[in-house]
Amino acid sequence: MSADSEIELQFANATAAGVADLAGTEMHAPDLYDHDQVVTPLADLASIDEAQIEAFHRRGFMAVKSVFSPARIAAAIDGWEQLVAGGVPGYTGCQFEAFVADRIETLTVAERRLALRKLVLFVDHEPRLHDLAFDPDTLAVVSRLIGGKKPYMFQDMALSKPPLKGREKPWHQDSAYFNIPPDTPVIGIWIALDEATTENGCMHLLSGGHHLGPVLHFQRRDWQICDKDTHRMHDSEHPVAAVPLPVGGCLFFSGMLPHGTPHNHTDMHRRALQFHYYPETTKGTTTEERLAVFGTEGKDVTC
């Protein structure tokens, strides 16, 4: 796939340096991330047997406690900091929170760190983050999850929830963002650089929800599943699972799995890396074809 096509696949996230993310600044409803269960991660990658692979396909996710060493996480954080501080020539993938929209160019490095919303398109600029995106052990797991096919990394993001101000990422399906056929097996890997807790915005997943197929998305607080539809899908067959992770822990999840992360109400930072993979033989579609499946504002539906 060409570089231009890869950038188009990340269209919803790719922004120039110094751009503020103005969407979704209001607080979500208090009960939107009520969960039925708290997931206990597997000990390590060696714990993933065929039963765990089957469980992944049933639930749509799999959490692992110890994947990346403290040294590799520390190196990744240092790489993150270099990108945020503007220390990597040519990198323009920083996106900041709306509360600094009128003063981005005057922010100090410390202020940039606390106002960051996300980083995108960084693997070719930061070798320590590239190292995690192409880790052979995690890629081997992804290959098992997509039926033994060779995985291709097509999206790289770094997600930040600053203390007290880190806002939610509303419920959504990642495949709603990608111009690829909706039946493409997409695997996301979410890596905790800080401890992720139920209080500071860990992942919340609708267990088994990937079997429901594409869900309509709308531009409300973000490009998202409507809150009322999230409540409707949440039932005894599709419980909401919260997935706290320690530093260096990893979550594997289906691109069709509805998920979201709540506001960070704590004084802890919550930083994470996220990479998406699909079989390297995947062919792209168009934005129009994608929106015909996942919905547009033209469907006259309110939420």
C-alpha cells in the first residue's frame, strides 16, 4: 500500500503540529462506562495457548500483563517525550487538547506534555517506538489472531490522558475509521506506558460486541457510536469489561469491537501506544464505501 493510502487510512487522526482537538470537550454521562467485570490479564505471551486464541475470537479481546520490559517502556517514554518537546526534526504529528487552543505556539515543554491529546504517524521518526510496533513476539500473536497470515502495521498512534484533564474517547469501533472492507480482520494492540486503571481511563470493551457487525457512527463528542446505542447493546450476552493494565501490559482487540475510555479523574498520567494491523494482502476501499456501512450525518438519526 502506498504512503498516501496509509495516510488516508489515518485521516481521522492525522493533524499538523500545533493543532488543537476541539471535538468532545464536554463530559460524558456518569454511567456510560459502568462495567460488569474487571479483566485479569494473562501473565505473559507464553500463556497464550489455543484456548486463549479461541477466547479472543469469542470475546474480541485478550489482555496480557507482562509483555514489554521496564527498559523498553522507559525508552519508549523517552522517545515520546522527544516527539512532544519538538526535538525530532520533521515530525508534525502532535495533537493537543482544546483548552490550549489559543496558545499552542507559546507552550513550554512541560505545558505541551500536559496538554497533549495524541501523537500520530511517528514510527518512521522515532526508532524506540518503531521497536515496539514491530516487536516480533507480539507480531507472532497478531498473526495467530488473523489466521496465520502475515500482519501489516497500518496505523500508529500514541494516546494521552493528562491528569484531571484527560477526556474520554467515546464508544466506537476502530474499523469505522479505516477505508478497508468491513470483514477485514483488524487487530489493535494497546500498550500501557503508565498504569491504566478504572479511574484514570483504562479501556472499556463490549465483550463479544464484534459479532454484532458494523454499528452506525455519528459526529457528536467525537466520531462515535451514539450513547443510547451503547446502552442498547450492553446486555447479558455483551457485558462491559474494564481492562486495567500495569506498565508494559498489552491489550489485543478486534477492530470491530465496540470500546471506549472514560475521562481521567485522577492526578495520574495515562499514556498508551496503539498500533493496528491487518493481513498484508488487504486491499483498500473508498471513504464513500466505508460511510455507506458505518453511517453518515445524512441518515437523519439523533443521539
